[in-house]
Amino acid sequence: MSKTLSQQLFTRATQRIPGGVNSPVRAWKAVGGDPLFIQRARGSNVWDADGRQYIDYIGSWGPMILGHAHPKVLTAIHEAMRDGTSFGAPTAREIEMAEVICAALPSIEMVRLVSSGTEATMAAIRLARGFTGRPKILKFDGCYHGHVDSLLVRAGSGAATFGVPDSAGIPEAIVSNTMVAGFNDLNMVARYFEAEGKNIAAVILEPVVGNMGVLVPRAGFLDGVRALTRQHGALLIFDEVMTGFRLSYGGAQQCYGIDPDMTCLGKIVGGGMPLAAFGGKRPIMEKLAPLGPVYQAGTLSGNPLAVAAGLKTLELINKGGVYEQLENSSARLEAGLREALAVYRGKACLNRVGSMWTLFFGVAAVSDAATSRQCDTETFGRWFRGMLERGVYLPPSQFEAAFVSLAHSDSDIDETVQAAREVLAQLA
């Protein structure tokens, strides 16, 4: 059998790119087979190199809340591009972006633009340590905050024990000041603070987890973590790279009524271009260079094309009815998938928060990393491949969130549900 163009491209890529991909989950090792090479995208659809069309629920891993190639975002990029692509100097748009972010998230009084979510979390951790003068960080099992050395400990998303790194190349000394608690386990967080409270600079978490599949915080969990950090003088950092501007215009912190000390943003804030940010209370942010002693820098930070794309995206979603539309489409999909699950005789559960969702196989409920690791990944791989054959493009991992966009129509949702019925009937 002759190879598809995607297969030919993958073979070619493996000769010069490690694993043939520039980010590990793209390699499809979790689901089997060779990855699709995407040629173009528009609205709710992507087309692969062989010209096949798919309904897309990856959305570039979250940024495409408007759908792909939104004409007004493309126009904003083109107009900015006429003036040049990068200056290495301040621009007026950077101020506008900072003002928009601070207005959307009142917990952010000052903000610094960077180019990736990993940069944002790395800088936030350094700033927390510099501000508090404390060495230790508390994170949560299964929460992924980018490939930062000190945070690659029990990281989700395709990345064990306290102080043991998830990746080769990270000395244990680097992660010796990283402590790991169970998500939704407030008692465990309290025990860490009882033992190490004077040494903990910050707690960092995804308020709604998307990197071990979608996990929902239990009632009182986020409030309890906020209370403990305040009690012990530690900072609370919300990693809203995924949830920021996705669950509401004010992010997960608006949905749950939490006031974090610092917030990390990415994905939607860049409108599909490389842009991220971290911000927080003014006294904390004033510790950053050039005002303070905590150094952070980036040649392409606040890139004019990325800022233009992000500003236009945020403008378009800051309108009445946008999040209601997202909720209606997502609820329609959830209802259809739950109905389709009636034909599946194995264990499965569906977690959804807003326009983020994950269908888990082999478990009746998932609320933490321990239960997510019990999932039937082999069945998930069969589900993924079956949906792909029917023109539905899902994240190629049991432990990644899928996303609904404003471009997904009722017919897209209904077609997805029909495909799910057929695949689940076969899996039964």
C-alpha cells in the first residue's frame, strides 16, 4: 500500500527533527499510527496534507476560540505586518494589551508579556521566590506548567514522587524544592503548610485542570488553597494559560470567585500567535527588572504581530452572547456524547467545564491524577482512530483537553455525536 502524503512527510521529518515532531504529543505515540500533517484550517475545520477534511476539537491546543483563520484576526496581523515584524523596542500595542488584560482580570495590576506559557510560569516562579525570599514551590500531581525544570515533577499531559524529576536532564537538586500535592486534596496541602509553611514561596495550579484531561475542582478546594496561602504568607499562582479567556472573559478566577496573587496567561491571549503573559499585584510585579532585582527578559516579548492578533481576538470575544454561545454548543455536544455512551458497555465518564471537555475510558469518575492514571488508554486509542476515520479530529492523548470554538456549528456538533455513536457501538 502506498504511503499517504502525511506518512511521507513524517518519514522525511524523522530524519531531521527528533521524533519527527516539534512537540511530543504531536507524534501520536499515545494513540498509535503516524500523525497527520495539517495543510490548512478555517473555522471549525482542518485539512491534512492529503486534502482530507476534519472537524477540529484541538484548536491548536486551545487558542482558537474564534475558530481557525478568523478574517478579522488575519486582517489585524496583515496590517501590523506592514510596519515590520519585530523591533526589539516598546510599541503602543503592548500598552494596550496590558490595559486590556488588567481590565479583564482585576487580580492583575501589572503584567509582563512573554512568548510562551512555559516562559510565563518560569518567570512567575522566579518572581514568587524573589518576592517572598522563600525557596519552595508547591504544585499538584498531574498539573503541567510547561517544560520548566523545577515544575517537571509529576507533570500531566504527556510528561512520581516528591523531588524526582519527570525528565532526564534535570538534576534532582533542581526539583528538591518542589513539593507535590494531590489535586482536590486540601488536607494534603494543609499538611505541607504545617510542615514547611515558612519555606513555601508559592502554590501554583491549574484552577481547572486540562493537562491530565479536564478535571473539575471540588467545592471549597480553590477557596481552601487561597486561605492557606494567605495564612502562611505564600503566593497563589493561577496557571490560566488554558483557562484564561476560555471559561469566561475573566478566566477561571472569575468563574470561581478567587483572587490569586499572580496569573499566567497564554493561548487565547495571543490569538493563535506566540504570546503569553504573567501578571499580578503591583508590589509583586515591581520586583521585576528593571524596577527590581528579579531578572526576566525576551527578545520577542510583545511581538507586534502576536499582540495585534491577541488584541483583535480579545476584542471579538468581549461581546455579549459569546460565552453563552460557547456554553450552548458545548452543552449540546455533552448531551449528545452522554446519550451516545448508552451503547458503550464499558466504563467511561465525561468531564466538561465550559468549552473544555474530555471523555475518559475505563473509569467511572476522574477527579485527580490517581484516577486519571487508571484510564484505559488502549480503548482511548481505538476511540481516537475511529473518530478520525469519520472526520473528527480529537487530541491524540487520553490526558489532553478538547475544545469547542465559536466556529463549531450545530451541524458540526451533530455530526460529531453521530460519529461517536458509531464508534462507541463498535467499542462495545
